[in-house]
Amino acid sequence: MPNSRKVSLIAVTVAASLGSNYVLIGFANLKIMDLLVFITGFLYGSLIGASVGILIWAIYGVLNPYGFVPQIWVATMLSESVYGIAGGILGKSLSMMNLSSDKTQLSILFGAVGFLLTFLYDLATNIAFALTFNIPLIVALITGIPFAIIHQAGNAVLFGICSIPLLTVLERASRRWGHGISKK
């Protein structure tokens, strides 16, 4: 993929993620952003996926309605990039598989991956929160449970239901426009 297309892809995905974050601001920990970062990594590779994750939080973390804390900002940027990295790894390993084959198993796989990645994200950001504010880790983890449940369950459902249709539409659109999907 030429550099201008990579830059355009990253810019559009970052903009869509940011817009969706602000639209969903009233719904604590329900975000489309994680799925978009994962799908970007799945289709275009770990480097682009991670770049999208970092850029989203580089902007959203500074312009966050909940406030700006540098340590949390760095933790969220790095943690969000994991969605893109994992998407790239999974995309590479499933590249031979047709998305129209056994959709139930793929949906379960995507849901489980969404849950696991979100568990790791929540754990990392809760650790950063505890260290930043000198709160015992167990207290940070326990008080974060309600938010983690919503975040992890929401992403499990979102990844499980939306990954295959979104990947299918994006792959068809890429073929129609003559660009194809490139993971380089």
C-alpha cells in the first residue's frame, strides 16, 4: 500500500474512532474505538493497527472530557495499541480462511479475543491509575470492577457480532475500489 493511502487510512480510522468516542461519552466504557483499532490491525497489519491506537489516545487523551493525566495518557496509548497488534497477528494467522466459512466459530473467536484484550487493557490502565495516584492496587482493581465488566462484556459482544460484517464490507469495498487489502 503506498504511503499516502496508509496515511489516509490511519487518518480516517482515527477520525471515526474519535467521533464515536465523543458520541458515546455518556456511556461509560462502551466504545467502538477498540473494535476499529483491532479491525485496522487485522486488515492492514500490526504496525498500522498499533499506530491508529496510539494516535487515537494521543488526541483523545489530551482532549478528554474526564481530564488529562500524563501517566494515564501514556498507559492508554500503549494499551490501545495492543488491539491493533493483536488484530494484525490474528489477521495474518487467519489470512487463508474465508470469512464466510463457519461464521459461528469465527464470531466466538472474535468475541473471546475482544474480551481478553479488554481484560488486559483494563488491568494495565488500572495498574497505571494505582501507581499514578498512589492507591493500593487491590483497591484500584476492586473499584474498577463495574467499569471493567461493562467494558469487557461490551467488547466481547461488539467484537463477536460486528467483526465479520465489518471485515466483509471493508474487504469488498477495497476490491471494488481496486486497492485490495495489504498487510505490509
